[in-house]
Amino acid sequence: MDAKKTTKRKIKRPIGKNSLTSPGNKTEISNSFFHRIISLLKKEELI
């Protein structure tokens, strides 16, 4: 059972990073957008 879990993890990781149509890529885009909002809020607090 452990071997099956490791193979599933290895398959999921490259799909999310490389393919454009995968749902994993959408989460990466939303995360980068979320980080931009946080950075803007930090800049406003410093000013």
C-alpha cells in the first residue's frame, strides 16, 4: 500500500506544475495572486 501512495504522489506533482489545464496550476495562480495582495498590504502598513 505504501508503494501505491508514493507513485500517486509522484504522478500528481508534475501534472500540477507542468500542464496548463490541470487544477493544480489554477491553485498556483491563485496563490501567487494571494501573495501579491499580502505584499501590497504590507507595503501600505509600512507607509
